[in-house]
Amino acid sequence: MKQTYAIIGLGRFGGALLQTLVANGQDVMGIDINEENVNDYRDIATQVVVADAQEDDVLRKLDIASFDHVIIAIGHNMQASILATINAKDLGAKNVIAKAENHTHLRVLTKIGADVVVQPEREMGERVARKLLAPNMLNFIELSDDYSMAEIQIVNPVFYGRSIKDLNIRKKFGLNVIAVRHDNEVIVAPEASYTLQEKDIVSVVGPKDMVDDFDQITNQIN
């Protein structure tokens, strides 16, 4: 479904968001105080504007409240990021997603009402570290502080030829198997009788520590 996005701050992070959203058929307005940054995306975005989001009148004229999502992607200028977030919320923006540079910045953005706060550098660092520590965990999504979802490739031969029911994954690990990918086929909500095969990729959801335990056990090679 096509939605509307306003991205405030067209540095590396904001620019990458803009290009990805446009490539996926979304309507995107790009806003930046720097004309050079704006010009980089003039032929890509639905609309681009040279403007200072620290001024509430500017965002009011741009009808910021009409967008489905407002992303505050301002980089190192913490004051500008905070003021832009306050202005967007005060003007009735529906879903304000703000980028934080550090933990203090994150706390402030959360306090002033940002609906979602992201730390791309920290999240990427954690993702790379997890990939190094668990190379067979192909994808990992943090659902909350305690729960996650992961795609894990099974390389432990002990699991081959055994059904989900026989392995008793839910009881032993507290995890639900929500999908299995075999070759190019994806089986959503597989039956308990499904038999795991070599190189199957299993999608599980549950407590983070149990996801990690399951990853370690399924990837042991005896």
C-alpha cells in the first residue's frame, strides 16, 4: 500500500531511506536545510524542499501532519533533531521516527514524544557482531527487549530426518516455528509432522536467549 513519508535530513541515512522508499513506490518528500543535499535527490523524490525544520512555521506550511510517517534523520546536530521532533509532534504528525546519535539523545527523543527512536550505527554494529558470532543465523529481528525472530540454517546432522513434533522445539526451547524454507519453497506455519532436511532454513520466534540456544545447538557439527 502506498503511503506518504516526509524525511527531514538528507545525509547518508536520510538519503538511503528516501531512495529505498521511492524505489518501492512510496511518495516521499525530502527536507534539508542544505541546498546541496536537496539537489542530490531532486530527480528522485516526489518533492524536495530546502527548509529549516527547527522553525515550526516551516513545517506547518509543508502540512507535516498530513504525512503517514515523518522521519527525523538529522545527523550530528542534536539541537536541530530535538526541535524538529518537537515541532512535528506539536503539529500533529502521526508517526514520528527519529534517529539518535547516542544514548542521551535517544532518551531525550523518547521523552519529547518520538513514536520510534532508532540508532542505525549501534543496530548495524550489533547485527554485524551477531553475524560473526552466529554465521548460520541469516536474519534476526528484535521484537522487544525480551523476544526476537530469527532465520536459522540447520547444519547439525542430528536434526536431519526428524519432525518438528519429534524435536519438540516448543517445549525444549519455548520457540514457535513459523516457517521453513527448503530450496526455493517457503512453507508457512509448517505441520508438526514436517521433517527437517539438510540446509533447511527455519524461522523461529520466542525469547532471545532461547533463540540463541537453538542457533548454537542446530549449528553444531559433530
